[in-house]
Amino acid sequence: MSANAPDADHGGGHATLTGYLLGLLLCLVLTGASFGVVMTDLVPQPLRLTAIVVLCVVQLVAQLVLFLHIGAGRSQHENTGIFLCTAFLIAIVVAGSLWVMHNANLNMMPMQMSGTP
């Protein structure tokens, strides 16, 4: 590689202290908001789970964009595709494990058999 050759673009965003501090602040605020949803009565009981899930997804997106620099840019298609495939495989493993545990629980022999003293 010659000294005049430009550095290869690996597709990552440029990490700056400002970006990391913004990400830290945003994640702290979102975590505090989730804690507030659980500990206060500001959100009605039926909507608490929905509020926590929404805050969780927002925090996940903030961490992906601000810390892992996964974006929608042309140079990020490979990273985004790998991330989505990994998330899909994890969802399959978790859903399959829950399904197996549920069916195992349904098919277990009861602890007290009828007719035993």
C-alpha cells in the first residue's frame, strides 16, 4: 500500500466524544424513564408493559446507531444485514426454547398420581 493511498472506508461512522456522550445521556434518560414507568403511577397499569417495550426498542436503536454505528448508509448494508440475520436467529432460538419448555411442562407427569395415598 503506498503512502498516498487513502484509508479504506470500512463503513463505520466516525466516533466522536460528542456522539458517545449524547448516546450515554440518551440511554440514561431512557433507563430512568423505564424505571419511572415501573415505580410511579404516571402510566396506567394496562399500558406499563407497552411503555417499557417502546422505551426498550428506542434505547436499542439509540445504542445501535450511536455506539455501534449501524446505519442505513450505503456502506452499512452488509453490517445491517448481518445484524438483522443475527437478531432473527436469536429470536428463533428464544421462541423455540420457550415452545419446547411450554410443551415439556404440559406433558410432564403430575407429581401426585391419582389413587396413591
